[in-house]
Amino acid sequence: MSHPTTTPGQDTTPDRSATLGHGIALDARGIRFEGGPELVLCASLFYFRLPREQWRARLAQVRASGYTCVDVYLPWNFHETAPGRWSFEGRRDVAAFLDLAQEEGLYVIARPGPYICSEWDGGALPAWLGLDPQLRVRQHEPRFLDRVTAWFDQALPLLAERQYPANGPVIMVQLENELDFFDCADRTGYLTALRDQATRHGITVPLIACSGQGDLQGATGDVPGVVPACNFYPDDDSPHIEPEVRRYAQLLAERDLPLLITETNRRHRTLRRLLASGASLIAPYLQSSGWNFGYTPSAGNWGRPGNLMSHGYDFGGYVSSTGTERPEYAEAQILARVIDTLGPRLALATPTTPPTPVTTDFPTSSSPSALRLDGGGLLLAVPHLGTGARAEAGTGTAVVNGVPVAVAADSCPLMLVDVPLGPWGHDGTLTLASADLMAAGEGVLVFSSEVPVTVVVGDTRVDIPAPAPGAPQRATAAGLTLVALAPADAVCLRSTDRDGTAHLDAPAPARPAPAPVAVGRARRRAATAPERAAGRHELPPTLESLGVYRGRGTYRTTTDLTDVDELLLVGAADIVDLSVAGRARPTIADFGATRRIDVREASGSVEVEAVVEIWGHANFDDARLPALRLGALRGLGTLWTVRETTDVSALWEVHDHWAGRPAPLRELGGWSSTRVGVPVTYTREIRTATAAALHLKGVVEPVRVTVSDGEPHTADMVHEPLGVDTVHEPLGIDTAHEPLGVETAHTVHAEDPWIPLPAGTHRISVTLPHHPSGGGLRAELLALDPVTDWTCSAQDDDLLTAFATESAPGQEVPLPLVLAPGEEAWLDVDLPPSHDGLLLRPDGTQIRVTGWVEGECVGRVWVDDRPDFSGGDANVLWIPPGWSGLTLLVRGAAGPKAPELRMLRLESSDSEGPR
């Protein structure tokens, strides 16, 4: 490992050590390594999202950016591929990745979970955990902790063997991930159990736990030996970032701990603001992007239920998924040079606010931050957040200590105020420098700026014109040579002579990206992938219970639709292609929501077939849809025939502090009151001869529904939607009726406004705030019969991959290729040679395309009508450099247009721009 040298005379001895590992100390003033204190810039870089042959180059790229650390998740379900089946070979060889990080001079923050989020399938929790109804994920619960122990027994020894400083680069180990977002019943017990496992395995570096929304206790359980860290994802243009961050710096300083920002935005203007607000570790999430190979993306949060993650895992960090360096990469290099130049003085700095107000003619922070540098002086961050006339002209003016200085639009210079120059071999004080100090030597100070630079040494002020690329500006003041470089030159600076001559490395030449290539032919295989028989079942089982943790399954049955106008599908997830009586229905992607299906055109005994794909288990606990709950299982759910539909919107009793006895009868939601927002409860009795579903129409805000059941019929019990929790609790309202029996409580919301009911007598209570301007609710009752006797087959990812990668005869076919809804075609495609890899962009309508290259599934693309996607470009698959043998599975979907693969467009991986 490389470390900055300690300035002579600099006191680096910690006054107190809150957390001391072998060679690592944390206290309120920062992070101390064997070589001295350091402020750490850390980039996320994930081995499981890159080909193994690219690991070293990507690690070297991070080190060349000036960052000194990478954080890396260890996904449990990437290594335990089936219960008790472990893999740490090939792209799963995390030990080799850690060793490469050590060789490239990088520290590592290891994040083994057990839960990681990361928009990864299930947040890395294995899918089969949900098969145990007694197991509760992310809880202090024996069954879950037994499985975590098995994972930690595999992962933690690899980390313990590679801890800093003795044997490797690991400087911290994170337990769990943003637990404050999750309803953990016993946070202290849970984190204590994880901590004890880590120490049992010999982890001696600091153990950390990050809060996702500022709840330090919620993330750590206040467990001794677990250091709180913070994740911040602010609006980059917000003027209020600094006071929020300083508050957490102060809270942690009161515990004699540094502010460790384990995740944040990628924009370096924001990172500078965090630095000046007191962060000792700054780890922007996903600076170096990657790929969700195979079936590993999640289905999850991101605001809208059912949002899917793309194959490309890219949020605009400084390195793209294909390895292209973006303009932000140069910002990283400049910030890293500023940190290196100030060294221990910055690493031991403490946050404050400027002693004199900073005024600007542009929007800036509502409360700017400064750092008191160790040894004297301030570092002051002045963010330019404006879009006014001066910003459009490229510059604004700030007044710092009474001196007007230029500030470039969309920048945040780190200005120095009253800093002693002694450590750089010069007597005197740097009274003010308005630009980034990116190098300093005896008699020379070098600044990076795109606008004029103001420097005051002692009482001598010098204004240096804005440097242009290739044209450094020089000046002298009080015996010092001052050099201003344009940012494009600053990143190439190799050394500076005392007379101010700057020696620059030549920039790497840009390579033009090859023109895209259209592929118009492929070989269509005659055979289709085999299915594994998975038995006959009364009701549709979950795919996981059939041994499919990633992949798909097919459900088939025959049912009588005489006098049936619609079906009700409950709990289906993720992607369902349903065919009834030979007619394909539009693809369903409701993630456990209840869906009504019109079947009036079908009659008598008909065949029903459903192909269900797992697109990804939820990575974030989202209660709005059953399949988006963390740990929810996948499959067809339950299919019902709807025998009768009855409007039950009338004859509800009103229970309100206003209403008297006997209770008035009104329509649901129809009570009038002046008490706006006060909860009103509507109650009525409903009797059902069969299983049923109560549908509340018009729900906007969540509504609380309780069901008191009498003795149900012995048959036709309702099958709960996948992943729904039933809450047993007292009714909690004033009612003249005694409970009829078992009582359940539900929260009904706009995404899933259904209540399942078994046959029997039920007293339903609906509680909602009085909303006189609302549209009101309607209620209908659907009498149901389950569709039964299902034959199942399975195609997990191993089976599909084996078929895709074996040699198979085929017939040459031209594109476009037209398919029927539900029809599939397996295509083998010849690829041209490529030094940098290829992006494959399918063009067509109503198709889903899955690709395999070099024996591995590289991902899936959904063309035309589809759910929302987040992350990188959802329209491409990546073929890494040197990989060959492309095979595609193309499936047609029902919709307004015929399924068609028009052509395959191949682009260079370098198409985003020069490296």
C-alpha cells in the first residue's frame, strides 16, 4: 500500500482512539493508518459485475483517478448458488479480487451483508430463504441467523486473511446495509449477533454499519464495537447540504468518531461540499460502473412499483459500464491532488463555518462549510449553484474575507484562508487562494482553475488571468512562484520547476469508435430448450419450491369456463405470459398485484398455460405489491374463476365520535362531518358461500381494513397473495358488535386494493380519514372458485445456459424474424472481432431477448411495451472483449403489434467516447 508522507513536525498522535484495529484508528479527527492520517476517497467497484479478465484494469483505473480505496459488496446468493452449494471460482473468486486490489495499491471496504441492496437480485438474500415460513429475514431470529452463519463461515475467513496491514487491503468491514430502512424488531440483538460472528472469525479492522436515512441507532442498534456510517443522497443543487452533513459530523464527534460517508452522489461538486463539512471517508456509490449479468438484476424500489433494473448497472459515475472514462474522471483526479497536497493537515481537520460571511452574486450554500486545518488556517468550500446570467457567462463573484474572487459556474473551489506556508518550505502565510491548490513545493504553488485566480500571500495580492489549455499562467508574490493551470493540464501535471515551468504528461490519444454494424442474418435452431418436469399440483406452487431460484417455469391446466366472464389472477410474479384457450394475453408484470382477465370469448373446457419468468427478487422492502416485499417468492400465484360480482358499496354502519347510537347507515365513504382528516370507520357484515375477494375501488391514500371472521366453510379457503403478511391485532374501534372470531388487519392501497376472504361470515371494518373533497369509495365482492390441477415444468438458469452454450444445428434465416405471441426462437449469431467489446442493440417490436456469450448469460432486453427500467441503457447487451459465441433466445409477446425482431445492431463498447 502507498501512504502520503507525514509533514515534519506534524502531530499525528491520536488524543483518543475510539476504534483501534491492527494499524487502523478512528477518532473524531479522522482515520489513521500506519503511515499517518488520511482522508479517503473510495469508489464502488464490484467484481461480480465485471469479467474476471477486466478486474486488474478497472482497479488500476480507480487508482489512477486518485482514489485510494474501493468498496465492494460480497453477494451471498452469488456464492451460494443453491442451498449448501458454494462457489468461489472464476468470476466468484473474491479472494483473487482482493489480492489484485492490494497489488494495485488500493484499500478495500468489504461489505458482506448478509443483505446488500445494490439493486441486486433479492439484495443478495438467497431466494430459497422464503420457503421457510418461520424464517424472517434481517431479524434477530434463529433460523435466519443459522443461514447467515453458514454464509459468514465462508466469506469472513477470506476477509480476515486479507486485513490491513498484515496481509491485505481490507481496512473496514461493513455489517448489514441501511438497516434503518427496514422494520427490524430487535436491531441491537441482530447487530450484536453479526458483530460477534465477525469477531469470532478474527475481524480486527473497524466494523461499520451505514444508515440510509440518517438513523444512526436504527442502522447500528447502538451496539458497542459497531461504528455508525452515513449514506447521503442529496439533491446536488440543494443549498442545504452542508448544515445537514455538519450535524452528523457533530453527532459522531460527540462519540469520538469520524464522519464516514459510505455512499453518496457521484458529482465532485457535491463531494467537495461533503469534504468541507467534515467527512473523513467519502465513497460515492458506483463511480466505476458494471453489468448485471444473467438473471441478477432486482425488481424493486426506485419510486414506482415494479421498476426493473437494466442489464447495464450505471448511474453516471466517472467510469461507464464498458470502462470509458467520463469528464467526471478528471474532476476526481484534481480533487485527489488537492487532498494529497494538503495531506495530514486536511486529514486531521475539523468542520466549522467561515468566521466572516461569504457573499456571492450567485446561488450558493445556505450555510457554507469550512475546515480548520491541523496546524492552522481554513479550507473553505464555495459552491456555485446558479444558472443566472453570470453563470451562463461562465463565472460569478464571491467575496471572501473582504476580497472579491471569481468562481466558475457549476464548480466548488476549495479556497485556502490564513494557511501557514512553513510545511512547504516558505516563511509566511497564504492569506487567501481562490482556486484549488493541487501541488506545492519549495517556492512554488500550483493551482487548477478555469477562471481568474486570486492569491494573497501575507499582504501581497496577485490576480492571475484565467489559464487556457496548453497556456499556463504564472505570477510571483512574496518570493513565491504561482502557477495556474487549466483543469485539462492539471490532470496531466507531472512536475513543476521552481521557475514555474510545468511538465505535463501527454494525454492519451482519442480513438474514433467504429461505425455500428447491422446484423441481418442468424441461424435458427430447430430444437428448443428442454423442460424439467416439476410434477402435478392442486394449486400453482412457487417457482422456488420447484428449485427455480433464477429462470422460469411453465404452468398448464384445463378448466371449465362455462358461464365465466373473467378470471382473477392473484399474486403472480414477475413476468407472466398467459394463454387461455389458445389465445395469448398481454404480458403481465404487476409483481403480485391482483389482475382481472376478460375471458368472455372462451367457453367450456379450455387449456390454460402460463410461462412465468423471474426477472429479479426484490432488493428493497416495498409493501405496495406482494412480490416487492423483501423475501417474497415468485410464481403464478393463484388463478380463480369469478362466479359472481356483487356491488357492496351500500349499508355500511358509521362509527365516528360524531355519530350516535344506533349507528347510521351510509354508503362507504359517504359520511358527512366537519372534522376533516379525522378517521371514520365503516362496518358491515358480508356472507360468502365460496371463497371471495373484496375490491375497494377508488383508493388513493392507504386504507386500514380489519376482518372479523366467523366459522369459515371447510372448503375453498382463499390462497393469500405471495408475500402478504397478515397482521393479527385488536379491532381498536367502538362497535356494538362482538368480534365474530379470528381478526386480521390489512393495509389496502392504490396498487393492490383487494382483500381475500374465505367462505363464511365476515364483519368488515374500513377506516379512512374523512375527506369531503374526495371521490369516495366503491366496494364489490367477487365470488371465486380456484383453478386447480396444474402440471408444472421448470427451466432454471443452469438448464437454459447449458442449452444455449451447446453446439446445435440450425438453419440460416434472414431478419426480420416475425413470431407469434408466445413463440420462441433460439438464434446463433456470428460476431465480428472487436478489441474493446461490443454492445448488442436488438431492434423490433413486442419481444424479449436473452443473450448468452462464452458460456454465460449476459442479460435480457425487453423491446417495445415494457415496465419502467432504471440504471444504465436498458436496450443493450454487452459482449466483453474476447468473448465469443452469441446465442439469443427471442420470445414474442402479445400486444398491439406483431412480435418481430427486425435486426441486431452491433456497436463498439467504446462508443460513449474516448477513454
